[in-house]
Amino acid sequence: MPQTNNRHSELHTLLTQLNLTAMADVFADVALRAAKEGLSHEAYLYELALRAAKEGLSHEAYLYELARQEWELRTQRRTARLVRQSGLPVEKTFRTLALSRLSPTLQLQLERLKSASFLETATNIIAIGKPGVGKSHALAAVGYELIEAGYPVLWTPTSALVQRLLAAKRDLRLPQELAKLDKFACVILDDIGYVQHDRDEMEVLFTFLAERYERKSVMITTNLVFSEWERIFKDPMITMAAIDRLVHHSIILDMMSVESYRAEVASLQHLSSARPKKSSSRHASHDETVVSLQGSDASSGVTSPSARKTTPASLLVPDATPAPLLVAENASGDPFSVDITSALLIATNGTV
């Protein structure tokens, strides 16, 4: 018995020194449970004693179970670490995304993005749509899937990234900062269209996009069609160069036809609060008088505050009916990949 205890102690020490902490934690427990039930390690771990006896399983089964548990623990720890480092918004996963609000084409595109295969070709993802349609939620959900697949991801508002790069440039350490960002397989830039950059900010943003071109993927959300991106980069030539690099290998998520989820919720809440309560017969004459007054206001061109309509979210986009985005097919017949070598046409009419 003392020899067995020494062996267990030595094995625990060896596994710990090899950084096999899961194995070190479970090997003795698994062996003890198997002994208590009068089973071999193999029969206990596979819960198939008869099969173990018939197939003559060796102690490789016991070692396999230890290795599997070590792998599972390391995977869980790595995933938790990547989620903490990513900055992804909490709970913005596919589980909470209302896919039914999206078209079948968009649902298919998002389903394919779960495989993370676009990272192998440094393909960019660009979600274009009006405010409140779920662009950020959709790309955040893809980000979580990438982390589950083991890829490091960074989520950041575009304004925050620009300020980070600008500070690095002022401190003469921009190359080092770009090298840090290069460690992420995918960087998600949220709301690139909301920030109006000055020339220095525009230059560091363009430098970042140029550095990742054909090397690492970028995912972007924007409420601006490409013809309006000059508002971001100011200079027409730099605007075309930036669009050209982004769209050359890209997947466009056209969400312009999707209605704003936030506007729908607000509208439902407004209708619920504005629903008239049942009035008694004593107030009937008063209600008729109010209706009469409202009718006279309408006939005189006066609109009551309660009758005013909220400005639709589509008016927040400069062009409420933008030219439709064309999603082309590549040589493999993939209906959602876009492979455009020039951004000249895009920068002039806003179509892909």
C-alpha cells in the first residue's frame, strides 16, 4: 500500500509538472471509483464492462479518458480567456439573435460564417444596414462562434480603435500596436460610419486596414453605403483605396431592407400605452366632445402632439432607398462571396 500511495503521489507530481492539471486532478478519483464498483478502469470509463471484456481493452482506455478530460479542461479555459480578451458584448450570440426577422439569404450567409472558413482566405465581412436592424448583434454572434472554434477575436467600436492607433502613432509605437492587433484572427469594427475622422485619424484607420489586407480578416458594421464613405476618409482617392481593399475579398451582408428592431419595439410600446381605456356611460358625452375637437383640429391643419409620428429610422440614413447591393457568385458558385478588384464603380453609385 505505501508503494501504491507513493506511486500515486509521484504521478500527481509528474502530471502537475507537465502542466497536465486536469489529469492530475482526476486520475486518482477515476481509479478509486472504478475500484469501488469492482470494475476495471476500461469498463468503468466506457461504462461498457461487457464490451471491454469481449474486446480486451487495454489500459490505453484509461489513459485516453485522462487525456480527453485534460483536453476538455484546456479548451474550456482557452475559450473563457478568449471571450474575456475579445470585448464582445455580453449575450449577443446566435441564441439571442432573432433570425426570423432576416431574409433566407441572410440566414444562409450567417450559417455559413459559423464554420470560420472565411478566416483561412482572409475574407472580410461587411454588414450594411439602417440603425437598429441587428448588424452588431449578427457580427458579435459570429465572433462568439469563431472563439468557440479556437480563434482569437477583438470587438471594438471604430472610434476606440482609431484613438488607440492615434495614441500609438503619437508615441512613435504604431508598428508595435499594429503587431498586437495582428495576433487577432479577426477584428470586428463596430459602427464605422458614425465617426467623422480628421486627417490623422483617417490615416491610422487606413493604415490598419491596409496592414490586414489579404492577411487577416476584418468584420465591419456600417449604416453608410459605399458611395458615402468619403465622409469617413475625406479624400476620394483614399476612400476608393480603402473600399477596394475591403471589398476585394469580402462577404456583404445586405441588411438595408430589414426593419429596425428597436423602432418596432418602441412602436409596440407606444401603441400599448396609447390604447384607450374603457369609459363608463357617464363619460360618453365628454369623449364625444374630445373627438369632435380633434376632428376640428385636423380640418384646420393643426396636428395634436399625440398624433405626431415618430421620425422613422430610415431617415437617419442619407439615402432612404439606396441602390440594392449586388451579391455576386464566385468561380465556385458561392452565392454570398464578393470578389471585386476595383472600387471605382462602388464609390460612384453605392452598389456592389
